[in-house]
Amino acid sequence: MRRSVVSKLPPDKLLPDTQPAYVASWIYVFGVTTMAALAVVIATGCILALAGPQWWHSSSLGHFVNSMHLWSVEIFFFAMVIHLWGKFSMAAWRGGRSLTWVTGAVTFLASILAGFTGYVSQTNFDSQWIATQAKDGINSTGGGAFFNVLNLGQMLMWHIVLLPLAAVVLTGLHVLMVRVKGVVPPIEEKAEVSA
Amino acid sequence: MAQSWGFGALVNLDHYGHYLQWHFLSISVSNLIVIILMVATFVVALFAPFPGRRNRKGPQ
């Protein structure tokens, strides 16, 4: 098993110190920007989890960390969508990279759900409003029996356990796939170059 | 209620959101600004020169 893993992903492929010349473009920085923002999202989320809602609603430091959590999420989605546009315009699923594309797309979906459950877990009037508006949409799909947006405990658990776990695991798989298959070359690049 | 001391937001956000309406389409000004910024960033990322690009020669 070790031999098979090492042959598929040798150390110089896992942690390369050079990249193909075409990677020297600003459009390639948004993937790592997304991951950096995800790290801040998780770090600030852990601090919020330690101190709890009363702290983030009433203290100035709590407001600050809460705002850091919100704005890192804004940067996360901002960068992720530009990463998506960039990769879509490159047809980044070429050259056997379909799993890279699929893991990225599923990470995006999991992140949207994480963002949504975050909005309904704020424990304020805003979250109550969003939850009561969303319940009709979810119920119309038949999913309300399993995913009850008015159930704060369930939404919070999805937000702080299941969805972050999914996002981190999928992001890890996504990056591993990029390492295995290499960064997709531009469409006009004839030679299939692996990073 | 907004506090007038300390580090406040650069833009006063202590009011209801502004919305733009065109037929059945409705979008908040803040969301529209974010979308415009994203498109602008995307275009800049495609065409802005990347530092050190000239020193690189072909795929490695």
C-alpha cells in the first residue's frame, strides 16, 4: 500500500518546489486564498465556540471575533467563486482531472450549506427571520423532516461539526487531486505538463 | 444602535438595506457591489502582470 501511495504521489509531487510557468498568473492565487480564508474561518469559529453566544453578542472582543468570522467567510466565498470562474474558463476538468473538479464543486455546495447554517445559528432576530423564511423552501422539497432549520441545536451541530468536517476533508482531497494530476495547463498549451 | 466611539465601520451600516428593483428582479445594493467587485477582480486577475513572470521560461 505504501509503495502504491508513494508511486502515485512521490514527495516531490506532494510538496513541489516549482510549478509550470503558466501558473505565474494572478488567476491561480484564488485557490490558496480560499484555503487561507478557511483557516481563519475555522480558527475564529473555534474561539466563538469556546466563549459562546452571550460573549459574541455582548462584549467588544466577542463582536470583533464574530466580525472576523463573518468577514473571513466573505473572503472565502469571494475567492472561491473567482477560483471557480477561473477554473471553469480553463475547462479545468481536462486531462483526467474530473475528480478534482467534482471534489471542488461538492466543497462549494458543502460551504454554501455551512454558510446557511451559520446564518441560522447566530441566535438573534436575523437568524430567526432567515430560519422562518427558509423553512418553507426546505419543507417544499420534503427535506424538512430531516433538516429542520427551526431546530437551533441541529443547525448549530451541522454548522460546527458536520459541515466544517466535510469542507476540510473535501478541501484536502481536492488539493491531493491537484497534486496527483498537476495544475491544469492553459487550453492552448499542447503538452500535458504535470506539476 | 451604532456606537460613535472606537473602531466603527467605515460605512454607516446602521440602517435598512437599499434595494434595486427591475421588474421581478430585486437585489440589495451591497450584494450588487460585491458582485461587481468579484467580476472586476476576476478581470484584473486575468490581465494584470504577475511579479517574476518574465524570469520564467516555459513549462518546467
